[in-house]
Amino acid sequence: MKLLHTSDWHLGHSLYNFDRTAEQQAFLKQLTEAVRTHRPDALLISGDVYHYSSPSASTQRMYTDAILAIHDACPTMQIIVTAGNHDSSSRLEIDSNLWKHFRVHVIGSIDRKDNQVLWEKHIIPLADESGKLTGYVIAVPHCYPQNFPALHPDIPRDERQADFFHTLLEETAKRNTTGVPVILMAHLAVAGSDITGHDDGIGGMDYLPIETLGEGYDYLALGHIHCPQTLRNTKQYARYSGSPLPVNFDETYPHSMTCVELSRHGDTPKLEIIPIDNPFPLVTLPKEPAPFETALKELQTFPADNPAYIRLNVLLKDYLSPDCNEQASQAVRDKACRFCYIRTQRETSASSATATSLNIQELKEQSPLEIADRYFEEATGEPLDEELRHLLKTVIDTVREEQQ
């Protein structure tokens, strides 16, 4: 059995108000060609299809056109899409009955009937061109831990998530009488994962031990964390395919999709990492913080025909000129690159550079004024102004008098 695993497309995402449609379409074309080349049994899309829960009409059309093109590239392949925390489960599922005609399964939520979970919605059998069963995909959409259904009476709320996954795997094992591979899809954060560059402002991160997901799967197709990585425990393989395009400048690692091959239940998966070429890379100039004049010069000499998003990496000693952004914008005028913003890092004094953090006991022993002195110097590289210090002392003394 062969699978293509991808996730976190974030279609509709813009970068500092710059439209990224061309980059997203470039990725979707690369994915289509990968499907055409590898001819997998299934394409797994593990959540965060969209960046916003209410994507624009043009973004939804881009998704629809891409899925149809992917289907045409390998009509026998099944496509399995699960909702992520950025997606609206109801919006993603709205055309699910129509999508079935194109061998597309869309799982946006956990449904129940007569107080029973509809396991058949989540346990999807895969078959080859002759109709022979080749594997099972267990598709679980994003669900916050406290919202998993209670499968048994009186089960504590904090145990419902683990109970759901364990029961789902047990239900799959009952069906898997021929020992075909079992793939589990989930959109969540596993404890110990590398979250380098990840900035998730929607829903945050609920980390869970991988043991919560149970046993009995051969490959765990994860979404949510953007850094591609393979997690290994003693028995199973789990992998984040990662985001196909960087969502921010700190996602500096290569982006990719994953091809997975399995022969039978219990086998170790064979993985092939397929790199994704981003036609509009995110570039930081210079790599190490430098004075604004130095950073601006690098921007001015950046090749005019190189498409890129650029942030300036500035070491701040005093303050930035009010027209610094205008100077940077002028530097990229008539160039293929796009200036995004200036990241500043304040130059620290020798005393603050050698400062150490306080433990709780040391913090208790410091007066409010001493803590303010320390914070101000570490933040600005300069000692607290005497006039400001006197004003702060007056406020502290007044508060103490009112508390007595």
C-alpha cells in the first residue's frame, strides 16, 4: 500500500497583506504531479486545509479545482481530508456527499446517532484497482480534548480523548481480519515534538503523550505542527508532514510531503520525503542582527529579479528613524521581492548581557524597585532613569501605605 501524506495547507493565508495565491497554486501543482508520478492508493490531508474558518470564494475555488485535478491525475486513488483547528468542520463537510463521487472522504467532525459514535465515518477501507482490500485509514478531525464524546458512563472528562482513540482502534481491529496495514490520521500536538517556528494563534496547543492515541496503527499521519519530523516510539511510526509553505519567517526548515509504503500490518513503514519548491521564499537580511544601515544596504543590493519576501534583521542601539519602513520600501521598488517588516533586537550592555535569571526565592528577596531596575536594564540595556525611578518609588510607597 502506498500513501501520500500532507497537511496544513493554510490556503488563503496572506503574508503581511501580500497575496500568496500564486505560491499556493504552485504547491498544489507539485502535489498533483507527485500523485501522477507515485500513483498512491490514498492521499491523506491531515487538517488545516484553509487558514481561515471562513475562506473567500476564490480560495474555496482554488481548493475545489485542486482536488479535482488531483483526482484526475490518479482516478483510482482515494482522497481523505480531515478538518484542522483552522477549518470550519461544517463548511468543510458541506459538499461531502458530492465529493464521494470523486473518491474523496471529508471528515470534519465526530458524529453520533442514537448516542453512538458513527465509527464507519472514521474507519475508511482502501482497495486497489481490482477491489482488493489493501488497508484501513482511521480519520480523526481536530477536536479539543474536553469535547471528545463520552463512550462509557461516568468516564472522567480528561480520559475521554484516550478512550475514544483506543476504542476506535479496537473497532478497526475487529474489521481487519486479513492483517492489512492500519493508518491513523490526527490533527494535534504530540508532546516532545519540534515546534520550531510554529506560531498558532487559533486554539493554541494542547500537548498530549503519544500513548494517548493507543496502539494498533502502523503509521500515524499527523497534522498541526509545521516542522516536518518523524516521531518514533517502541512500536509505531508517527510523522508530521509539515506545512507545504512557510507561514512565517521562523519556519526556516525545508518543507515537504511524505510518501509512505506498507506491505502488511505490523511492518515498518518505508518513507520517502518529497521536497516542495517555494517560488517565493521567505528571506531574513542579514542573517545576524546588524545596524539598520547595514541591513538596508543588503536589501538595496538584493538581486532585482529574485522573488522573495524579506524581513530586515536590525540590531537596535538607540531607536529607529521614523521613515525606516519607507526607506526599506523604496529599496525594493521595481524589484521582484517584497519587503515585509523590520525585526529589531536591542543591543544589550555588558552588565545586562551577563545578567542571570532569578529563582523564586531570589525573586521574593528582591524589592519591587530592585526588580524594576533589573527589568528596565535588561530590556533597554540602560539603567533606569533617576526621575522615573523616583516616581516609581513614590508609587510603591503610596501603595504600601494604603495596604497598611
